Amino acid sequence: MDKIIRCITSDGAVMATAIDASDIVFTAKKLHNLSRSSTAALGRLLCAASMMGNMLKQNDAFINLRVLGDGEMGAVVAVADSRGNVRGYVENPQAATEYYNSGKINVAKAVGKNGTLSVLRDYGTGDPYIGQVELVSGEIAEDITNYFATSEQIPTVCALGVLVDREDGEVLLAGGLIIQLLPGAFDDTIDKLEKNVSKLEPVTTMLAKGMSILDICKTALEGFEVEVLDEYPVNYTCGCSREKLERYFMTMSDGDIRSMADEKGEAEAVCQFCNKKYVFTKDDLEALIAEKNS
């Protein structure tokens, strides 16, 4: 079972959030039939969205991350609620995969280095907060780090990893870590944290060694007294339903509703996040129109 954890140092200077999202990314890969590069890109963004969603305090809040570069992959989207449950999709799920000499997937090539990272936070209480920054690498983690530094002025370290089997493309491990300096951090705290970060292994390496997400946080915060704020199970969760689609259709004009039917007299809607299909017959559409106008 995937989990997310939030920790803070006892002096309140540093916050660390870590996630093991191996099952989430495995699910996404299967749902969307992702190539290796698309698996790595979406998997990283799902990890980031889950951790950032978990930082929201309101129960009905959610966060939407959208990476749009000039590469073959097109848009990469991840949406998470305030518990860290997450879903996402890739515009081109079969984007080509290239590798660095190190053997790691060249995510930047598929995503593109020129483009934007957009962050929408909806707290359920009014207009959402929207921030946008230029991509700095297309590798996702660096772009999340840059977003926090540029848009929110929060010194942040973000590490994201997805380990994909090179032979069969299966997801072996996926996880992430976000470390943030809080107001009031002193120079010695910063120096100690920088030394720790410089020695950190990749997240998937630490997971492969059998380290828990708490172990990962404690390693990143070595030399600090660490307190666990919360720990939750997280899942790939899609909230689509036939009822939600019906409510959406009823905001459309009668003519637009009728025009959705094909030559067979049916309208088919497919959820971007889970690929579930919903079929509406001509009679279903006419019933919606009648209900809308009643």
C-alpha cells in the first residue's frame, strides 16, 4: 500500500514530506498504456501532486499540476486532493523513450525543456490560486523546485523518481521527497540541510534498499530531531461518475446535447483520468433535456 508522510524538525525550521507511490504509478501505467518516458514523467508529477495536495489544510481542497513542454509528450497533468489521493494523464501516452548514458530515461527530451508548469490550488472557498513558471529542465523535480522558489518564495528541495524496467516497461518503484525551509531557519540549519541533501541517494535507490518513507525523511534530516505530523495511505483515485456527466450535460443547450449523438444514436464519453467509458443513448439524452427544462 502506498503511503505519504509529513515530518517537521522539533525547532520548526524544516518540513519534509515523502511518498512511496509505486502502486499509484503502476496503476497509471496500466490505465493509460504508457510508454517508458510517459510513465516516468507522469509518475514523477503524480508523486509531486500527491505531496503538494497533502500540504493543503482544507478537506475539500485540491491541486492541479500541468506541465506543458515543447516535446513529443504534450501536456502532463496530475490532480490530488488534500489527503494525497491522486490521478493524472498524459496527452501523448506513447511518447518515444530515449536514455541518458547513465541508463536513466531522458524525460526532458520527451517533455521538452521549453514550456510552463502551471499550479492551480482550489481551496473550495472561492477563486482558486493559479501560479505559472517557465520550465527549467523538463525533468519535473527541478521544475517543482523552481516553482516553489519563484512563485511562493519557499526554499525547497524536490526529489522525484520512477524506476521502470528497461526490458518490459513495468513500474518497479516510484516515490518522492520534498524538503522546505520554514520561516525562522538559521544559517546553521541551512548549512546542515545542504550537507544532508548533497549526500542523498535517489529516492528509488533508497526505496530499493528497503528504507521506509520515514527512514527517507530522517536521512534527509540527519542531525535534527524529527517529529511525525501525519501519515496516510494514498491511492490512484478517480471521482468520475455518470451522474457528474449528466450534471455537466445539463449546463449545455438542447441542441448541443442532441448533437452529441453519433449515427448510431449514442454519445460516448471517456474519462481522461481513468479511461472509463460512459454511453448515453438518444433516449438518455432526450430524458436529460426534459429534466433540464422541467
